[in-house]
Amino acid sequence: MHLGEFAFKPALVPSLVTVLILPVLLALGFWQLDRARQKEALLTRFSARAELAYVPVAAVDLADSESLYRKVEVVGRYDSGHQILLDNQLREGQPGYHVFTPLRVQGVPQAILVNRGWVPLGASRQQLPDIAVTDTVVSLKGWVAQPANPGLRLSAPESAGPWPRVVQYVDYVQLAVALGYALAPAVVLLAPEEAGGYWRDWRPHFAGVGPERHQGYAVQWFALAVTLLVIYIVVNTRRGRPENA
């Protein structure tokens, strides 16, 4: 293909490299845009659910993903002797735990884990924080949620040991076995105004990778795709001799 005194003559190897890599770069860019849309939808849902009234937890299907961030009221008794510390939870760069306390809900066969908030790590991992809680009947409010879990589970959940028990992720089935009673497939984030909790800011944080970060990544992938195309064209374009030479 000629354009003035320049001729575009693609070679085999650069063409193959471009054909293989360009779709990958574009796919990664669109995947990041899709991730951004998903997280924007989650933020929108969180904001919309925050405007709703509290309902009894028995009125919510905890196994339904559509119940995420529903505001609920729960009455029950904390199992103060069997608490869980979810490890590797950061707040402003400081390591700590999320404190999960099983609540034996009145009139319901399943208990539910209540996330009572974030506590700092302390002097060492051998010295666990004091997370004592009342074992009398309590009435509390919160939001239905799922616990923060790692993207890759490198080991089995801790199934034995003293209480409070430090875990790397929350596995409802394994914890139910350790506790000796059934657990609901969701947790309740204790509302910030409720007593008996620690530091709480329940806005979705997405481990620091929010919608705007995904959009930035998408721009980078698309920029790499454009760069690849420019390099391909430049490498395969040569100045030709005039036809009347």
C-alpha cells in the first residue's frame, strides 16, 4: 500500500506479533472497564440501600446476593466465648483485624456473624486484642454483607485452636463445624451508632482498587494497544522511490 512517497509493506513476524498481542491488550482494557462498571453499580446499590428503613433479619433472604447492604435489625445473644479475628485488614496503612462475633439469633436456627469493626494489631501477633463483649440479649442494627476475603486462598481455614481464633478468610462451613452450630451465609456489619463495636466505616473500599482505578488501568491498556499499532505501522513503512525516477 502506497501513500505518497511512503510504502506500507508489513513483514510476517511483526504482523503475527501484532495480531496476537493487540486483541489481548484490547480485551484487558474492556475487562477493566467492566470491572469499573461493576463497582460503580455496587456503590450505587450501597447508597440506595442506606436510604431504606431497617427490617427484621428474618425478613431478608441472606443467601440472595440481592440482599447485599440491606439494613436489618437483629435480636439475640453474642457467643462471647467463640470470636473470630479476620487477619490482614488495613486501616490507613495500619494492620489489624476485623472482629466477628457469632450472634445466636432469637427464633432462628442459624447464628449470624456480626462484624463489630476494626481493631489494631497490637504489640505482636501473639498478644491478641481484648474483644470482650456482653453475653446478655442484645438488639442491634446493621447491614447485610459478605466478609472481606483474599482473591487467592493459599491455605485451608484454621479449624482448631484457642478462641478468639485468627483466620485468613471466613469460611461459613468450616466455622460452623468449629462452633458446633449452623451459620447464616452472610454477616451483619454493626451500624456505626451501635454500642459494643470498634472502628467502623462500612463504605465499600474494594481493597483500594475502586472504579476510578479500573478506569485508569483501562486507559493504560488502550494506550498500549495504540502504541503497538503505531510501532507496527512505523516499522513496516518505508520511503519508496518515486515512480518516474
